[in-house]
Amino acid sequence: MGKTYTPKHRIEFKLNDGMTMGVAFKGRVTERTVASFVANMNHSFKPGNCNGHLSNKILLYVNSAKVIEQKSGNIVASYVAPMFQVI
């Protein structure tokens, strides 16, 4: 059997349709890495990509994201999408 562990950080996304998603976040936590992670997530919502099946009625994109430390629950980094963005 495999080994289980609790990741040090998780990232929570709020999407434009009001849905919230959370995934484990690995790597160094900086504003730049969070913005890069969000850009990759936005790309995955396009039709034909790995999360394209979620965008069947409207094109989903990330409005905001926050990286949370698992043990303490503190927010260590955050991201807010610009008011106007081209996806």
C-alpha cells in the first residue's frame, strides 16, 4: 500500500459561477507561484483540456484564490483576478 500524508498547504479557488474548489499545493508559496497556478487552472477549463468538461454551459475561470496552511488555518498567500481579463 502507499503512504499517506497531509500536505503542508492547500489552495482554494473561487470560480466565476460561485463554485469553490480546493486542492493540495506543493512547492514554494509566493504570490508569483500562486498566480502561475491560477493561470494553469484557467487554461485547464478551456474546452478540450482536462477540466473542460466542467465548463459545459459557461467558460469557468478563477476569480480569487488563497493558499492556506493546513496546521494553523492561516492564509499565507492570496490572488484576486483583475476586473477585466482575457481568457
